[in-house]
Amino acid sequence: MSLTREQRPHLPMGELNDYTQAPGLTRAEADDRCLLLTWEGDEQASFPLIWLRDHCACPECRHPQTRERLSLPREAPDAAVGVQVEDGNLTVNWADGHVSRFDAGWLQQRRPGCPPKDVVPRRRPWGESFSPVRVAHGDFTAGAAGEREWLTALLRDGLVLLEEGPLADEEVSRLAERIGPLRPTNFGARFDVRSKPNPNNAAYTAIALALHTDLPNWRQPPDIQLLYCLENGAEGGESIFADGFAAAESLRQSSPEAFRLLSETPIDFRFQDEHHDIVWRAPVIALDEAGSVIEVRLNNWIRDSLLLPAETIEAWYAAYRTFWQRVHAPQHRLEFALAPGEMVAFDNRRVLHGRNAFDPNSGRRHLQGTYLDLDMCESRLRVLARQA
């Protein structure tokens, strides 16, 4: 008589995610290279023996506290001399005397060829009717549900708003540190965006800021930017955002040669002041191995001298101008005024941001900002989902 999923004993596999909601095993058949497993319901999967030995979770092979792998790559895979299904789980006896035990649900989650499951959402391009998700500050800070909603929207859409927050200095830092450590740059770990004398960046003036991504002159530009509004009584200064990925895909469809030039041609970006001189060379549009857009670096202020072959320069400028027009097209663009107590968070390597000019004599405008690493945002969402 087979055990139910609740009755089946679950073996520790050095894994914090739940793997108990799976049927038990009914059969295991071995040859000299693989093990064919059958679960209740007749689902089957073949596991190479070398994979099973590498994933043994006993205390000799995986540290019981850190869950890190202790076993080293072996010169040759061991043979299985005994295989048993016990209480729906798997036991493998190896030729060198080692014994490995595997939970049936853990194995089912990791069937060879099965795509990995993740709570981190796929990126979704903005449509013409896109409106960013808004989460109340109280919901974000009260419990996991509000924070999960905020993180899911940020990772999926590249932009999310927090509203009804306190007008408190450093609130942006407190909110960010719920997710992970602040990402420092040459502007500090936390920075103030307001008009000031002798600025070293256009953001610290009252002029209009064309759409851009921050710090493309860094080898690894900041991922997530948070901007918290403390004061916004000046005339003008509306925030502007655009989905760089959607604009890049539009360029790929309408002007494939321009897309090719901008994705294959590295150019120089540079920031310099009395204390820093930070330079990096990269294409405006970056692709992964599958050809999908994974990054946009667009910042017209800190584009350095265009050091390209003479025969390429005019074509590059034409492609750049075409992409600039795509980015600023109404269907890819949002514009709104941040109210005091509101915070916008966006993916700096996807979403371009800017602002309209404002009159500093008509009122005060003060935002505080910081950066977070994308890895920490994804990590936080996984932990919150696991706790739920």
C-alpha cells in the first residue's frame, strides 16, 4: 500500500524551498550510466548516475549548515551496486561504499531537461496603455504581501511607485535596506537630487534632462534606482520614463541595420570631475546569447569622443538618431509629477528616465536617491515567496 504525500517521509536535501508536494517513487531501474525513475501516476525521468553522485546531500557531500557542496569532481563516475525505493524515496548504494538518499519530490523538481521554476517574473514590455503599479507605503512596510507586490511589479515592468510615505530624511535608504545593501557609486551610497551651486552632474541643476540611463561609464552600471520625493513645489520638473527594451525592439523591427550597428559597435562613455575619471566602452544596446535585449546604455551627456573608423561614423550617428527618436516616441514614454511622499523605483539598465526643466525660484524640489543590485531584489522576492 503506497503512502500519501503527507505520510511519505521527506528527506533533507539541503534545500530551503518546499519540495514535499510531489508523488512518491514506485520504481527505479539502473543501467551502467543512468537510473530510470517512475513516480506514482507513471511519470518517468532518466537521471545520469554521475549527476546523482554529484548531488548527494549527505553531511559528507553537502555542509549541513551552509548547504554548500563539499564533494569535489571525481576522476570517474562510480557505479551503482544497489538501488532501492523505500517509502517512496530513493536510496543508491555506490561501489565505493558510499550511500546516497534522495527525496522523491526533490528529484521530481530537478528532472533532466525540466525548465527551472522561479517566482521572479519575466520582463514584460510596456503597452500603449501601460500604467505603473502603485503600492502604499504602509502596505510595503506592514508585511510580506505588499513588498512582494512591489518587487514583482518592479522586476516585471521595470518601474513601480510607492505612495503615501512619510516626509522623512533617509526614508529611501530605510526602504532600500529592506531589500539589500545600498549600491555606492562616485556620488555616494545615497544622493540628493536638487539644484545646487557648482554642480558636477546635470541632475543637480534645474535644466531639463533628456531620457538617459545612469552611469553607463561604469563597467557594471547600477541596476535599480530609487528616487524618493521629499519636496516638489517648483513649477515644472515632471519625471519622464521610457521602456528602453520596447524602444530597442521597435528599432529592431523597423530599422534592423541601425539595431545591428548599435548592438555590435562599442563606444566610449566617460564621467570626469576633479576627483574621478571613470571610463567604459560598450554598445548602446546589449544582447544575450539568444539575441534578446538585456541592457540599454543611453546617456548623451557622458558619451565620450566617438572613436570609430571613419567609414562607420556617419552610419552610427544615423542609427543613434533613429534610436533616440524611438526612445522619445509617445508610445514608449510616461510623464508624471512625483508628489512628496512618493517613491519611484526603476530598472536603470532597461528604463530610461529624465525630467522637464523646473523653476527653482518658484518653489523647492528635493529628491533623495540610491541604487540597489538586481540580484538582491530577485533574492528578496524568492525569500518572501518561500516564507509565504
